[in-house]
Amino acid sequence: MSADPYNAHAFDRCAAELVANVRELAARGWTPATSSNFSMRMDERHVAITASGGDKGRLDASGLMVVDLDGAPVGTDRRPSAETLLHTRLYRRFPEVGCVLHTHSHNQTVASRLFAGAGHVRLEGYELLKAFAGTGTHETALDLPVLPNSQDMVALSALADAGLDRGPAWGYLIDGHGLYAWGRDMAEARRHLEAFEFLLGCELDLRRLQQ
Ligand SMILES: CSC[C@@H](O)[C@@H](O)C(=O)COP(=O)(O)O
Ligand SMILES: [Zn+2]
């Protein structure tokens, strides 16, 4: 545990935004069985993140804590999300990223299995691609990476980081696991998460209908 001081107001601001949004995402069934984790950047050294375990549909500020960019708890002995390093790696790599959202929806999990062999899901020709920051037309393609799952977060976060060298992305899937999506703030991260969820649902339906 680090004692590195942080601004309590910054934590309260992030906590309020996280609690409201996480509960809404949980109400959609995207966080089954205590799965999923969520974070927001507080400042250049601190991140507010969900503690490990707990029903995300009942999240309140007591289910949130502070970690540094190495994933070490700050000012508490509580256990942060088991997947904290996947969050902090993104905050380290992209100074502009302000929010990381990880969910385990049915669509995300099925798509991660279906497209694991290809290593990505190609999302192409959809109007909703314009939901992704920097995309102004449907006449484009976005490859959502699919990574192999692992319980070794050091290895998995390094793999995710290497995958991002291949091109810009606002998210990745993990095989049999779920989706990570991020953005400059909560509103953008949530827009990206919702767009991925919708587009993955479209891809799954198309495959069913094309059988
Ligand atoms: C309850 S199974 C899901 C977990 O293994 C994990 O993938 C997850 O998303 C939640 O872990 P957590 O440690 O609560 O952040
Ligand atoms: Zn998970």
C-alpha cells in the first residue's frame, strides 16, 4: 500500500460518476455474477477503481478505491480489481484516457469466442461506427482485437499493449471473457462501450441469419 496523497474531491467526483454509470450498465445485464470492473483517472498518478468482487449492480462509493499507475492500492489495504493492471496500462500508455469500462455481456462473450481464431472482429459499413472518436463516416472499418484470456495480468496487459501497437482502437475483447472499452471521459468511454455492444450484436445476428 502506498500513502501517496490524493485529492479527496477528485475521488468523490469520480465515485459519483462511476456509481451512477456502473449501476446503469449492470441493470442491462452486462455485469453478471460480480464480473466486470470500472475506473476513472483522478489525476496524473491516481485512478479510482472498483474493488475486487461485489455485485456491480449494487455498487456504491464504498466499493471503490484508489490505486496508483502501478496498480498498487493507495491509502487502503483493500484488494483492487483482479484486472487492475489492464486499466493502469491504458492510463500509462494514453495520457488522454480518462475512463476504462470492462463488461461481460452475453454478446461480448459469444463474439469473443467466435472471433478468437481470427484475432479480431471487423466492424465495417455501419453508421454507428461514427460513435467512435475520430470516425466521421460509415465508409470505414474498425478491427476490434480479440486477445487470448489469461489469469496472468502482467502477461495479459503486455499482450494488450502490444496489440495496440498495430493501430488505434477504443477497445479489445478477451476470449471467453468480455470487453474492455475506454475513452477520454466517462461519456466517451460509455459511448464506445455501447457502440461495441450494439455492433457485436449485429455481427452475431448476421452470422445466425446467414447459416
Ligand atoms: C466473477 S468472474 C469475473 C472475474 O474473474 C473478472 O473477470 C472480473 O471481471 C471481475 O473481477 P474483479 O476482481 O471483481 O474486478
Ligand atoms: Zn473480467
